[in-house]
Amino acid sequence: MSIQPVGWRKSTRSSQQTNCVEVGRVGEGAAVRDTKDRATGYFTTTGAQWTSFLTAIKTGRYDT
């Protein structure tokens, strides 16, 4: 039996936009899905992967 994500939410910076992603909680990790087509599913990450991703964003690693 797989654990279903709970507590889906999107960034408050997305305002009323529909071109964004939502994040849900899965155990100690996160699930991510596209708000334009929620029915296509989601992918999951471990807690360590999610933390690493957020740290990279906050430190500008993906800035162009």
C-alpha cells in the first residue's frame, strides 16, 4: 500500500496563477505535481532530496 500525499499547497507568490506546482507531504519527504493537470500524477522525493533542492533555490544555484 502506498502512502498518499497530504496537505497539497502552492506558493503564495503564485497568487491566482495556474502555471505552477503544488507540494504535498509524503512521510518524511515531499510530493510535487503540476497544477495545470493534477490528474497526471506526481513525483516524490526523500526529505534529504527536498531539503537539498530548497537550499539550491535559496542560494541562487538555478539563477541565470
